[in-house]
Amino acid sequence: MNVTYDYYRIFYYVAKYGSFTKAAQVLKNSQPNITRAMNNLEAQLDISLFVRSKKGIKLTADGEHLFERIRPAFDLIFLAESEIESTRNHESGTITVGVSDIALYEVLLDILPDMREKYPNISIKITNESTPSAIKKLKEEVIDFALVTAPLSVSHSFKSVELMEIHDCATVSKDFKGYKEEDNTLESLTKYPLIMLAEGTGTRLFYEDLFSKNSLELRPQMTVANINQVLIMVKKHMGIGFLPETILNMDDEFKKIELKEPIPKRSICLVYDKERLLSGAAQTILNEIKGHFMA
């Protein structure tokens, strides 16, 4: 049976509104054309779809059955068309961004309010990720793009864009008992409780490499899940941590340790798959982030 799609589409509207006239108005067609199309559909299916009377039309049992079968398909088609239209216009949609703690503090919190005001119909879902887990989820297409800290290793199809440099400082609370001013080398810091992020995170790998280059082994006494926990534990006088300078500048309870060995600057990067076609909403937000830092 080779019934044209247009017949089913017209039938959908006639059945939905219970009127040839209303269907003609919605479809911007004439009532005679709508009536003719439905007569042809009934002839091709060899069934009666409507009971016609002076009061209007009603669906027959066969008509009800056909409508119930095709309605979900048309509803999905219309939903897809609406989503495509919204995506094309970059007006709405939901995106997912994998963000490390430092990238959240240093990048996203500064620009998110303006983006929310500019694109109120774009819903942004933020997942908290270490750099390795963000890259993994990007490969699996669980997230649209990532904001993470270096060091990072990406595949050939991934693009890593450096947004800004950050500088970490060794820090201790001003009321931490026992710290001596002359202990200002990496080796001397190992005498104190060190608070570090978990193994496998980008930050942990960075400091493992830093200690190794100075012929030291990094052995933290406390391992935590995120930068905020490092911040809290240092503030509670529990040990020495490494935190971005900009975060420390917001709180006068911390004391920066001026190390003799310089801590190399590192970068916050925007990472995405250049071979993957993003939704209009995701591409819009990605471009906004790039434009803000690379203008």
C-alpha cells in the first residue's frame, strides 16, 4: 500500500480538530482540497474514516484506530522540527559542560551570569569533573565540551584552547601552629601535613611532576575530592595546600609561602571535539566562552 504522507498529515489535523474547515485553516489550504484528500485516503485504505453529518464529523472505529497509531509519530516529528528550529536559531536547548573545580572558580563563575542573561532559554548543566574524567566523558559524548586545567592529553580530533594562565601558591592558614618562615622550599614543606587532590586528577599530576623534577616524592597526609575541600582544610589549620593565587587573594586568613622553587604557571583550557557536530545552543555557549577570553 503506497499512501502519500500528505494524506496522513491532513488526516492527523482533521482528526485532531474534528473539522475539515479547521484543518484547512491550519494547513493554509482550501476545504475542498482537504475533503478531496480524505476521500482519496478512504478509497486507498478501503475503509470509512469519518461519519459525516450536518453537525460536523466524527471518527469511525477505524478512524479512531488509525489516529491513535499515527498520532505519536506526528507528535515526534513536530517535536523534532521544533527542536531543530530552536537549535538553528540558537535560542534554546540544553547543554552539558564538564568543569574542573579550578575552571569553575576562575572561568565559569565570572561569565555565567552574563550568559544566562543573554541566553535565558539555554539550560546549562554543569558536571564536576577532574581533567581525565572530563576528557573521558567528552570521548563518550556525555558532555558537549569541557573546561579543565592542564596538564591534559587529548586525542587527534580534540581541540584544546588555552583560555587563561593561573598561578598556584603554597599556602597555610595564618594561625597554623608550628610553621616556620624559613621553611620555604618544597623539601621543607614535606615536614608538614600536605593536603592534595586525589590521584589521577590534573592538579595532582601537576604536583607529582613538580616534586619529581625536584627529586622529591609527593606524599600528602590528606587527600580530598575538590579544591573547595583543600580551601576549607587549610583554613581549619590542618596543613599546607596549593591553591590558585586569585582564590587566596579573596581571603585574608591565608598566608602565602614564597617558595624558592617557582611553581610553573599552568592553563585553563576549553576542550571540544572538532569533528563532532554540536547543537546550536552548545556551539553558541562555546563561542561565547572563546570570545570572552580570546577577544
